[in-house]
Amino acid sequence: MENNKVHYGDLIKWVHKVIDSCETRGQIRTAERLIDNLSLQPQIRELDVNLYFEIIRDMRNKCIDMSFSMLEKQINS
């Protein structure tokens, strides 16, 4: 039987790419939902609790930073 499990590192890289590609607030909200879904994946839930929360926190902070950056650009325009 083949192991069809995706490595958690690949999932994390993919979510970071999605976050990096966001250009609108709506896309960031979608990325935030993606983070929520990622946090429920067994590959992620099996990690050490500190590592789990660090990974999720970093992705959420990245979304927050992008939101503020977009807001700043909008204000300065």
C-alpha cells in the first residue's frame, strides 16, 4: 500500500507561497482560512506542540503584516 501522506514541510511551503501571492484583502482572508485548514491536518497536528503553534503563529503573523502593508499603501495613495 502506498503512503499518500504529504510531508508537513511541503504543506507549510505551499501555504507560504499562497500568502506571498496575496494582492488583496480578500485573498489574505482566504489564506487565513487555508491556515485554519492546515492547522487541522494530521501531519501538522502530530508535531511537537511548541513547533505546531510556532508554525501557525508565524503564518498568521505573515498575513497580518501583509494586511498592514496593504492598508499603508492604500492610505499613502
